[in-house]
Amino acid sequence: MASNLRAHMKHCFSAASLRSYLAEFVSTFLFVFVAVGSAMSARMLTPDVTSDASSLVATAVAQSFGLFAAVFIAADVSGGHVNPAVTFALAIGGHIAVPSAIFYWSCQLLGSTFACLVLHYFSAGQVLLYYINIPAKLPSNQVHIARNVMFQAVPTTRIAVEMTGFGAAIVEGVMTFMLVYAVHVAADPRACGRSRGLATTAMGSLVVGLVAGACVLAAGSLTGASMNPARSFGPAVVSGDFKNQAVYWVGPMIGAAVAALVHQNLVFPSAPEPLPHEVRHGSVETVVA
């Protein structure tokens, strides 16, 4: 037992592992920067975002492309998790050791927090300027909304007023199930005859990004469509608002676990052993194979 623990810890601090942690930090920083930044931009351009579908479309497109890029740039180094729920699912399936998963989570949460800190401190002046110069042509109710919303520079994921925390957790769980299932299918080497290249990795990353974007369009107005605990954690830390934070942890973690179990035990009950020349640390194909 002690020897296994030492071996795991030694692996956690190997050069390849350290590179994978850095890759997760950078890719999560990129995704959260795009996701939260697009929400801030939409809010500044459209104060009453609750009644304007264009802001939802804009944030969905931004998150879709942001996740596509984040997964792609980290795919061959860390596997491109970019999401604690994805790491949790892969840990359940035995594709990543628990100590390594903990380091992945830490880097993902740090990347998200740093992205929100950058947005908060470097855009605070623009947000304040907008608050002072609220367009006079806005109706009085929209001016009130604009003034209230500008007090929080970094927007947090929130559930709709008419929804309960339990219902929101279910919605987040269902969306995360679809996202993590897409990750497993896109990364499974059997889907492409065990022959993966740059184009295949890019296509898999694009599919994951498109699923995320579709989920934002479907439920962004209900829960914010986080599907990613790190996506909700960073804004909560920077803004100091942890309201309903459990929704964005419990729902995605359960949905991710169910997706991993369904894919590996029902859809693809047995996975082939990778050939020696196919094994690369943290790559997309070896993470799920």
C-alpha cells in the first residue's frame, strides 16, 4: 500500500505530469476567460440580457469555440479535460489516478480563478465607465437593471427565479452527462480505427465544443449552463458570491459519473489495450482507451 502510494506520488511530480498540470491550467484559463468575458461583453452591450436572445447566442458561440480551442491545445499533453467533472469521470473509469486527478482539479480551479481575476481587475474601469454613462434613452426599468447588474463586475452562474436548486442540479447533471459522454466518444480510439492524428483530435475537440454550445442555447437562461464546476468556481471566488454553488458541483459530478459508467459498461463494455507505440502521457486517445 505504502509503495503504491509512493509510486503514485512519484508519478504525480514527474516532468510529464507537471507539463500536463500546466496544460490544464492554461486551457482552463482560456476557456473561462472566453466564457466569462463573453458574458460580461453581452451584459455591457445589452443591459437587459434576460429579454434579448442575441446575448444568449453570442455567449453560446463564444463558449463553443472557446472550449474547442481549450481542449485542442491541451489534448496531446494532458488529455484536454478543462473540467473537473471530466477528470472525475475519467478517475471513476480508472483512466487517471486519484492523486493526479486532485492535481488536475487544483490546476483547473486555479486557471478559472486567475482568468476571472484578470477580467475583474483589467475590465473594472470599463464596467464603471459604462455604469456612469448609462444611455439616457433606456427605459427606466432597464436603467434600474443596468445599475444593479454593474455592481458585480464578474458575472456568476445563477439559476432562474422560477427554478429550485434541485431542479437546477438535475438540468446541470443532464447537460454534463451529454458533454462528458461526447468527450468519451470523441476520445475513444475505436471510433477511428485506432488511428488518430491532428485532424481527428481537432474534430473530436470541435464536437465537444458544439455540444457545450448547444447546451448553453438550450438551458443558458435556466442555470447559466455551466456544466463545469471550475467555470462557476472562479467567478464565485472573485465576486464573493457563492449562492447556489452546490448546484454547479453536485449536478455536473453526478452527470459525469453516469456518463462514464454508461459509456464504458453499456455502450463499450470492453476497451482494447493500446499498442506500445500508441501510449502517450495524457493524450486524448490514452486517457479514455
